[in-house]
Amino acid sequence: MDFDDFTVRQLVELDACTRCGLCIEWCSTCLDAEDRVLWPREKLQALRFIASRRFGVVARLFGARTPGEGTLTDLSRGLYDCTLCARCAEVCPVGIDTRSLWLAGRREMVRDGLYPEPFNYLRQMVTTTYNISGDDNEDRLIWSENLEYVPEGVVGKQKAETVYFMGCTPSFYPQTYGIPQAAVEVMETAGLDYTTLGRDEWCCGYPLIIAGMGDAVTELVAHNVAAVREKGAARIVAGCPSCYHTWLLEYPRIMGEPLGLEVLHLTQLLEQLITDGRLRMSEFPRTVTYHDACDLGRNSGIYEAPRQVIRSIPGIILSEMQENRHYALCCGGGGDVAICNEELTQAVARRRLRQAEDTGAQVLLSACQQCKRTFMSAARQEKIRMRVLDIVELVARVMLD
């Protein structure tokens, strides 16, 4: 590791850790307290140890030394068995931005060839098929085949005010087809001038960016931005929090210029439509709980829009989980962890589902396709009888014509 991807601030942060251990208590993946490799504190200490051998006083006097293979291997596993949920950063008493450290560490691991092998396949799929599933990108709209009729906006209206950017998961994974189907139904009912990119929608690049392979996304970013601009759109609405986060924060950085587009998450659009009186809803006399997706909440700061949409539904009771908003537990499906450690993903998901059960809710709502997919899989395996829905699916069900 040469630490070229670390800023001066990040190198200083390596020395700021007080070793209090609070991050360990809040880490979403530290389910096995004996596996110290996963501990945020241990990862930070490993980075500091490696940096000291390269830049410390002894290194300056006698030359930089290469850390042992075991140290680097353990650090790599700790970095990649991390959902990047950022709970550790949220609770750090000295304000260390741990998530940015883990991302910088992953970039270093990729440069040194010390990353899990499945990520080579991920990179190949995303840069050749332009999606995370490896399917033919011509099939991006396969979910629309179950619609009673396919609106003009779905098949790719040439010009529109709003572009609905669906994301890879609901485009290719049947468990989440209901999300774009519901979104289209809502936009049609509200009379929104919208379109999709269809087969011209490429992966936003987020899975590669967080894998430490950001150098491979330049073509994806340029293509997607050009495709949206060609539609003459003033805004883009992303149903996926990771896509939203990437369009909002990563694309302007990568492009080196403002996009000139309003970027909204689907829940923000729903809130606007309800506030403007363009959506009316019938009663839903059920108790629900809401899961804050990491990339929508902690990593993008969107907490109120989803809750405002939920509370606008007559008769509904929102029962919050004990760990919510800034402190919400991850679903387990973030950070690309499921690519190489599905068992860990399911363990975190089960833990979150138990928290949802404790609220007494009949329905678990999320605003993230990956969260829904992860929870549905874990609920089936654990035989947990709780309905898992995306907020837009619920809105579509109770919406009045």
C-alpha cells in the first residue's frame, strides 16, 4: 500500500482514534465479537500500522518496510466484509470519517491486487453488459411486461421533463419488479411528464465505485448523463438510493462540472406529488415500520421524505424501530458484501428483521430495492411472517384514481 488514495486529512485521522471501541458496538457486521478483523477499530489500527511502516520515523531513518502478507490479507477481508453503512462514523466521538477511509483502503487493495476474486466478474459484467446481473441490457424493461398496458413514458418517450432512472436491481431481479411497476402507476395517475432510458440506461457505476474500481466507471457516467440530456429532462428521479447517491454526489465529481439537473429520490417525488394534491389515498388501517436504507439516510441525509409519505396515508400507524434514522442498522445488502459473503449479508438482515418484529408491525417498508430483496430472502429463510414492501408499492395500492 502506498496510500496515494488517502488525503492528508485521512492520514491525520489514522492517528485520531482513541480506541474507545464504540464503533465495534455499533458495527452492522460485527456479529461475531471474536472476529476482530471486522472491527472498525482494528481496521483503522491496521491502516495506521501500515502507514507508520511507510512514513513513520523508523521508515524515514531506515527505509520503508512492507507489512506481512497476513496483515494485508486480514485488512482486505475487513474492508470488503463491510457494508459501508457508516454507523461507525456516526458514533465516533472524535468525528473520524471511517467510511471514506474504508473506500480509500479498497482503492488501494484494488491497485495492489488484494481484493476478492468475484469483483473481477462484477467489473466485467458492468463494463460489458452495463448491468450488475450480466443479462442482456436490451431486457431492462422486462418488468413492464406484467403491466396492463405499457405507457408511452415506459417505452422511452423522446422528450420529457422527468427521467425515471430505475436501477439494475428492479430491472433484472423479479423480487423487485413491483417497484418500477408501482412507480409507473403512480406517475401515470399524477399526470407526470416522464420517460425512461430503457436499454440506454446503464448501471450508475456505484457497485464499482465502492469496490475500489472507480476508474472503470467513466464511460458509464458519460453515457448516462448524455442519455438524460438527450431527453431534454430537467430532473432525474432514482428509485434506488445508491443510484440517487451516485447521481447526486459522484457524477458531478467525476464529470468535473454540475449536471444541470435536479436529482430526486423516488420518495422525494412522492412527497411533492402528495403535497401538491396530485395523489389521493384511501385508508390503510395497519401498523407499519420503516427501515432507513444506508445510502438514502446516513449517506445522503434523506430521513423525512419517506416518513412524510407514510404519514400521509389515512389510518396508518408508523411504529419506529429502536434503531432508526442516523442509527439504523444496515439491511446487510450494502457495500457489495453479498457478492463474496452472502452468509454475512443474511446474518445482518435477520438481525434487522428481528428489530422490525419487535415493533409489532405487520408490514416492513423500505425505500430501497436492494433492502427489499435482502429482507425478503432473509424472511423466507427464517420463516418470519412480515410483509416487505417498498413505499411506492404501498402508495400504488392505496392510491385513488
